[in-house]
Amino acid sequence: MNQGQPDPRLRLGLGAAVLAFVIGAFFLSAPVRAGTTLERVKASGTLRMCIWPEYYGVAFRNPKSQAISGLDIELSAEFARTLGARLSYVESSFASLADDLLKDKCDLSLQAVLMPAERQQGLRFSQPYLRSDIYGITTKSNRSVRRWDDIDQPGVVVAVQADSLMEPLMQKALRSAKLLVVRPPQTREQELESGRADVFMADYPYSRRLLEQADWARLVAPTRAFNPISYAYAVKPGDDEWLRTLDGFVAAIKRDGRLEASARRYGLGDVVGR
């Protein structure tokens, strides 16, 4: 061997070492597969559930006891039990629902999510489990709105909650009445009681809350189907296994009667989806 020339075997060994280092570095820096939601729920033993605790009959916090009860609170406990997991509730809203799911703040939303087309573009839904039409709420003393056909009339002010399904729906539906979009801290009830609105639009669960708790409230029901909408549970896209698991649960509670029994306990038996 010539002096000053590296041994070829040494060059080969160094090359192999460098290659091994590069491969190892690649695998260390490569993203680790997070696993499916079902895998993570089972591994952690915790099911994170997004809820809106102001949804009467669905998930509602008692203002005195602070206890949360309702159809979806009861059913979420059933779902967690089938997975062998404990429940962790994450307070959400319909305005932040998509962000909360997409940013992994919760594993699913069990909060009777309405399913308009625009929501279906960004989220994935289980099969429907409730179905409600739209109702009007007015005061017993209001003389302008006595029946459904009185709502879309000149001079009538119709209130809707900002960022709710009712806002775009009534924007399209109204031809003569004036639309009032109510934003926090104002409420639809305040606008109605003050006389700034004649009626506000709500779904069946919310209308029940007013009728049971407010002695001034009166229901204005549509005389024919106006805009029936289905409710379902929502998950983020891209996890088919998790959606199948949720869908299987909804199918099971429909089939064995748990859904209907729970809905009747919370006054929602009339809007159970079939």
C-alpha cells in the first residue's frame, strides 16, 4: 500500500457509517403517524366531547346547580362506555365548532349539529338522529304575529341569532319582513321583550326551553313543512374508521331503543330521526 493513500476498506467503512447516520436522521425527523382517533381514545382512556351547554334538552347547564344534563349528555356516556373510556367535556359553540374539531380540541361533537350543505363541506357527519323544522317564538301580547303566515309581512321584524343556521335561511326566505341579526351581548329574548322584534326563529329544542321557562312566550308553528333539517354528530374529515365507529353507535341506539327512550326523557321524542 502506498504511503499517504487511505485504505479502501477504511473508505468503505466510513461510507457505510455516513449512510447509516443519514438514514437514522431521516427516520428521527420524519413525522410520526399520530394514529386514528379510535386508537388515541383507547390508548389514553379518555373521550373528549365538544358540547354547547346552552342547548336545552340536548346539553344544558342548570344555572342553579351548574349540573349539565340532556339527551346528548346521556348518550355521550353510552358512547364512552362502549369504548371503555372516561368522558371529558370541552365547551364549544356552533360558531367555533369546526375550528375546535380541526384543531383537535375534541374528538367529536355530540351537540345536535344541524347539517346544512355548507357545514358538510368541511366536516364529516354521522347518520342523522334528530330532525326538526323551524319555529317562531313571539310574545303572548304581540298582535302582529298570530300565525305562521303573519311572519313575512311588511312592518314585521324577525330576529335571528348571528352566525346561526337561521341567519342565512331567513335571509333567503323573507320577502317583506325586516331581518334583525342579534349579536352578543344582546339576545333574541331581549329584542322580543323590548318590542324591537316581533318574532324570532328557533328550532324545536330551543323553543321548548322558552315555552317551559318564559310565561310570556308563545310558539308559532309552520302550517306546512318550512325547512326541516337533520341533526347529527360531527367529526373532522380524514378518519374513516372513527366515523364508522360513531355511525355504528348511532345505528345501535336507534335499533335498540336507547335513542327514543332518552329523547322522550328530555322532551325530544317528537323529533327523533328514523
